[in-house]
Amino acid sequence: MYELFELSNCEAENGLKLLYVTCFRSEKPWHGIRHAHDFLEIFFCVGGQCEFGVRDRSFSMLSRQFVIISPGVEHTECTVPSASVEWIVLGIKGCDITLPNTADGYFVADFKDNHSETVSLLVNLVHELQNKAPRYKEACLSILHLLIIYVGRSFDTSITIGKNSNTSPHSSISWVKQYIDDNYTSSLNLEMLSNKVGLNRYSLIREFKRLYQISPIEYMLQCRYREAKFLLETTDRNISNIGQDLGFCSGNYFSQCFQKRFGISPTAYRKSHRDGEKRNHEATP
């Protein structure tokens, strides 16, 4: 069973907007397509079990749990073999939820403490959308407001509702920075990074520069050169191996790039650093 209720002009005076509600129930295998939105999505698992994937992570969703997906964050959902599932998904604008770790771009929590109230609100919301009684959009927005309050209570977070709520892809950009921090020795490029967060490469560069005053690729290179200096200063490892381990295509290319950036070769840098340490040691009483 799949039902999609799309709404137009369903916006409260404070700027809260309900874009759609999706209801899904299945006992058969099903796998969604990876996608991203420019708005907030809240996914309520009201029965059974399913699998959720966000960027390069995956986790199980159980009954009485919900997941919040920030704007611009790539995700997908699928059923679990031999397990039924029922979920209700809300697409929302005009609501900014402060997640415990904004770099992740998502957050999972239980609503078991408010289970009956939450499920009752979700059932009433779907009922309003199915029947379209007079002023049903106002009723839907009132129910949505209560659901958002319950969501905030579930993990004691800050929720801002209003026309000035932040819907920019900051969480996606923070995640890109964290991903580079964790994977700067790998082969990274703009196309791969932009695909992971559902932004085009130009938006990624613009937003990354706006937040960190540097492009994603230049930040990756900074991480590599910082580690290169550390390894040159503290180890006797072969310079060619250092370069290749840090993601450069060859030892010679690493040496050329290092020389161009710092005006000194890796070999000379290592010698200069150790000569300086030796002088400092000799000068110490």
C-alpha cells in the first residue's frame, strides 16, 4: 500500500509549510532510489522494521522510531527480508531543527514515550488528507505543529519555526568537510563529493567557500600537506611512499607539488626541520 498526499499552499502564518505526506505499508521486498530534497523530511516508522541509508551509512529503523533528514542529504529506505513495515513520511519547509551532530545530516530517535499520542496525530493527519473536509489544511498544519513539538521533546532539541528558518544546506557542507577529514588520502573529486550530498559541484564550491573560506579541493590538499609535514618531521619513511600514501599519483609528483607550494623539496624540508631541532637541543642548558 502506497499513498502520496501532495499539498499546495498549505502554509501557516508563521511560515511552517507542509509539502506532502507519504504512507507506505509492505510485507514484500522493496528498495527505494537514493535521492535528496531541498527541504526537511521526517520519517516515522510506525510498525515493523526497515533499513535506512544516509550518504555512506546504513542503519535499521524499528517501530516507534523516527529519523530526521536535513535538506540536501542523500538517503534511501528499503524493506527488510521476512519483515513487514509501515511508515509515514512528512516533507516540511519553514522548520529548522538543531540536530545533535549537524555534520551527519540526520538523526534517529525513539518516540516510544509519546507513542500513542504521536501515532494518533499521524492517523488524524492522514484522515484529514483523505477526507479533505472544510479547512482541512488548517487542521493539517495544527497537527504538524504538535508533531514537531513531540519530535523536539524526544531528544530535547531546539526547533525554530518561521519564515526566516534556516533551510540552507549547511549540514551537507559540514558533512563534506568531515568526509574530507576522514578520507583525504583517498581519490576525491568534486563530482563524487557533490553526488554524495545531492548538490551540483558549483553549489558545493560556493557553499563550502562561504562557510570555510576555502574550496573543498584546496581544503583536501591542506590536509594532505599537513600530514606530509608531520610525517617528514617525525618519521624516516621513504618520501615516495609518503606521497603515494597521501593520495598523490607518484612520489615524483608529490615532490614537485611540495616544492611548488612551499618553495622547498620534501628532502630539504626534512633536513631543515631536523637541523633546527638539533640546534635547539644543543642550545638547551
